[in-house]
Amino acid sequence: MSIQSKALIWASIIIAAAFVANGQGLSDSASFGIIMGLTGAAYGSLYTRGSCQGACAK
């Protein structure tokens, strides 16, 4: 799967989570925390080289 495909999947997950959080009536702070968590997970999964590059203790 190409990085563009993965990025589009993550983007759709983040947008869907924003709609769900809004629909559930979560506070702005809670919604922000969820979206930032997903954004961090997306960034971490998209911009690593290999399974453990840079994240493993040396």
C-alpha cells in the first residue's frame, strides 16, 4: 500500500472521529485530545522507515 493511500485512510479516520466527537457532544478539549492523538498516530505510522527505525532504544 502506498503512503498516499495510508495518508488518505488516516485522514478519513481523523475526519470521521471529529464528526463522531461532535455528534456525541464531547467538549472541545476532549475532541481536541482525540484528534491530536489520532494525528500523532498517523504521523508516527506514515513517517517511519521500517518497523522500529528511530523509535527503538539504542
